[in-house]
Amino acid sequence: MKITAQPVFKSTLATVRAEAGGWRVDALICICLVALALIYTRAFFDFSRFPSEDAAMLMRYSAHLAAGQGWVWNIGEPPLDGATDFLLVIVLAALQRAGLSPERAVHATCYFAHICTILLVYVGSRRFFGAPRWAALISAAFLAVGLGTLYTEAYFGTAFFAFLMCATWFVAIPAARGDPGHMRSLAFALVAFMTALGRPEGLLYSTFVLCALLYANGWRSARRTTLYFFGVFALAGTAYLLWRVSYFGDPLPNPFYAKGGGHLHTQSLRISVGNTLFLSFPFILALAYGLVTVGLSWFTTEDRAVRCVRAFGVAFLLLFGLALLHASDPSMHAQLVLGRYSSKYTWIMGILLVSGALGMLGAGIIGRALHRLVDGVLSALGTSQSTREYLRVTAHGTVFVLIPVGGFVASWILIRDENNYLMRFQYPILPVILMSWPLILWRSEPETGYSVARKRFAAVVAMAFVAAVGVCAVRQHVRFEGAKHHRDSRYDVAIKLREYGTDHTIATTEAGLLPFYSGWRAIDLFGLNDRVIARAGSFDDEYLANYHPDVIMLATTLPVNMTPTLNEGSHAKLLRHAKRYAETHGFTLAAAYGADRTKVHYYYVSDAFAGRDDLVAAIRGMTYTWYRDGSLSVDYTNETVSGMRMPR
């Protein structure tokens, strides 16, 4: 029997209509959710703080765009996109042109997006996924007291992109119920395109959502949605890409070239999976339960859709394992297998290849034999047909949700896990999980009566689940309350630099607060905002000399003068090179502030800078606050190692 979306969503709609109170109760709950978010924000957050380090990069681009200077990193230079959040920069620039400051523009946009996401999670869970009110309420409340406000306080655009992803999923669900019509298909395509403009990974996510719709409906029912999707992306997407190449000279934002490097980053994939599990626990348990039904349904049905999923899954494992053979593990290890792969990397490839090979064998005679064996065992145990149907439909819903969730989580294998402030890269998938988990538990229950004992057991499980959600919410709050960004003296140095005017240049590894608040021309030594360094992965002395930097600022979590190690990271090499340049081209080490001897900010001032003595004295006389915990830093300038003025 062919699986279609209609049987899946009939029970969902019936559940929504069966509850008393109607839309008035849901509207009241939505008001309460907004009130909860506002109270939580007022009690624990301070939007008067200055931005965190990385967030200030995007604000620099939006400020230049709003001022009519174009999409540039340094005024007067060719256009460059180092912001990655294309659509957010446009919105922020428009708000700044309307009179808001860069800081207020970020907070207004992202907090409004956060509130909208909370409402979408509740309404989507109720309307599309058959969640009872208590389940939809705890999902939205968990989001309301989650990390979205923390990112907004730090001036990151994470909540804005999370809203775009959630909205794409929200408008896609009606299309999963069959032929959605022209307007809904067009709406899905347009929102998906906006998500793709939000960040580069938005394009991958939107494609995964389309794949989920194709899985749910099949080509015949999803044909209109698919054609609108490709039509919008072909027309608007091609126009955008042509403009982007002609304006920026590159099809992708500059950080992709600086952080991607053409490798598959298995460490980033591991971190992505771990962060997603942490952020979405205990709701992710519903997907784990669904995976069990997927495994059981593979051996209890000969449904064509199930066979297709099994075949695609096996092919994915095999092809992914083969693809890993062509990439080396960029992690630092003392010993490498075949000179290319770490031991963990080798195990991952081996498991994928073996699983894929066994799956290919099992898809034929072995697979049919296993099906007959399991089917016989279940028949002997007296498993009813309704239970088998329950497994089939629940497995179908699980795969439907896992396609966009798993695809987005896996996409982070493409870049290094840098600048991932408090798991902000994985956070946007959380609203999708919170909206969708009831689909697996409520939409496809077997049509049988329930005894009083079973109802009581279900009530106990529900209360235990609510308690677990509360514990996890408190755990997140306690853990990240201490991790919030503190006063950062890079801001104080930037304000001091601005006193000398904006016609100066700073070369820095910290391209956020210092360039934005100083207004100086900036060279991003790590290449996130520098096209030449991003492509080459390095710079030479001549490149820096052409800019005549007046100040060089280096930040490291390892002693820069340490002995080079095997497979040393590119950042350590860049730091060592920049330090050597400063020491051999007439710079004075003004200060080396650090939380300890391995976490240090180095400030070098050029001897040719007109206000050198005053600036050196000002930097040395600062009460320098360490950004991670707000503690006072120590100046290690006077300590010497191997004849070099560096911390031990």
C-alpha cells in the first residue's frame, strides 16, 4: 500500500478540533507566552550592554551600508561580504536609515523575531502536528526561556535566522497534506528563498524541507510545490547570484572561504550533533522513539515508500563513506592512518562503508528473508494489524521530520566550528524540533480503546516529561547565566583609538569591537573580512606593509612563541607570523593583557604613529577586563621567555 500524506494528517486535524475552548483559549495562551518572554527578559537580561566581539562585525557592514558607503568592510575599498547574514544586514541598514542606532536596530529586529518564533512554535504544534495544548505550551515556553534572548542581548542575529527557518517549516506543512494550491506553493517558495538569503546554510535547509515534502507526498502531489520552489530559486536566485558575483566578485560570503578550506570537518559534525542533542533535550527523545519505529517498520511492511527510504539510507551511508576518503582530517594528531586520517576519522569511515555494504546486501534476498522472519515472529506474538499500521505511519512521520533536522545538523561538516558562540550555529533548528515532536507521538496512534490503567500511565509519563522539561530549562539558564558576555576592554581600547580620528589602520585578529567602535580601517588577520588572506590562508610582510598599520592587536589562547607542532592549525601560524612582523618592523609592545599566561591580548603600536607615547601609556594604564568572565587582567609585558617579551 502506498503511503500518502492524507492519512497522516487526518488524525492531527481531528485532535485539534476535538479540544474545547477553540481559538480563544489558544489566543490567551499565546498572550501568556509573550508575557512570559517579556518577564524573563526583564528579569535576567540587560540590553544596554555593548555587543559581543563577533557580533560587531555584522554591525560594521550594516552601518557602512546605511551610510551609503556600500557593502564594504573598509570605506573606500571594493565590496566585501564577511557578514554571512545577508538579509539581516539589509534589515538593519534600513532601520538605521530610519533613525535607529546600530545597537537598537539589532535588538529590535532580533527580539521581535524571537517573539514571533515562540508564537509559530505554539500555533504550528497545535494546528499542524496535533499537539494537545499542554504539549504545545511547554514547547513554546521552553523556547521563551531559552537561549534566543541571550543571543539577542549579545547582538547576534541568531534569533532572526531561527525565525526564518521556523517560518519556512511552518508554511511548508500545509503542502505536506496534499496538493496545496498555487498560493500556498508560492508562499513556501518565497519564504524558503528568504531563508536562503538569511544565511548560506539556509539554502541547504530549504532544500531539505523540499525533500521532506517530496517524501511525504511523492512527486505527483508535490509537483506544484516543487515547480514553484525551483521557479523562484531559478529566477530570483539566479538574479541574486549574478548580482552577487558582479558586485562582490564571489558567489559565497568571505567566511566560507576562510573557514571551509575545501575539507570535510568531522570535528564540526560531532560538535553539531552534540549541541543539537543538548539544546533540544528532552524533546529529542520523541525523535529517538520515532527512529525505533522506523527500524521496526522496515521489517514489518513491504511498503514501497519504506523500501525507498531504506534504499536511499543505505546509499547515503555508502556514498558518504566514500566521500570521506577524499578528505583528510584537519585535526591535530600525533599519528595519522595512511598519513591522512586520525583514528576517530578512520573509524567513522569504516562504520559508514561497512554499514552501507551490508545494507546493499540486505536490500535484496537477505532483506526479504529478514522481513519474513520478523513478520513471522510478530505474528506469533499476536501483533495486531493496527499496531503495524501505527508503526508504519509513525515511522513515516519520523522520517518526514528528520530530513530537514538531520540535514541541517549534518551540513556543519562543511566548515570549521569557529565563532560558534554558545551553540548559536545549531540553535535555529531548535524551533523546528519543538514544533514537530508531537507529530510522532500524537498524530498516528492505533485506533483502539484505552483502559483506565493505561490512561493513568500516560498521565504519569506526561507529568514526568513536563518535569524533565522544567529541569532542562533551569539547567540551561544556570549554565549560560555565567557564560553571558561580560565587560570587554577591547571596547575601551577602541574608544581610545577613536580619539585619534578614523584615518588610521589596525591589523587585528579580533575584527569586531576594535574596528567597529574605533572607526579605523581594519585588516582581519584571520581572513574572515579579508579576501586575500581568506583565499591564501596566510599573508606576507609586503601585504601588511602596504596598509601601514598603526596598531597590531593579537589574541591567542596558546603562547604564540610555542614550538611548532605537527599539523599545527592555520590560526597559530598566522599569529606567529603577525607577532614576528610586529617585532621586526618598528612596533612597541604596549601591553600583553591576559586572564592567565596562555590567554593573552597583545597590543603593538607603531613607532611611526604620531601619538605613540600617549597611546602606549593609555593602554598600559587601563584597568583591562577579561571578556570571558569579567575578571581583571594582568599585564605580562615585562615577562621574558627566550629573549622575547611574551608570557610563559
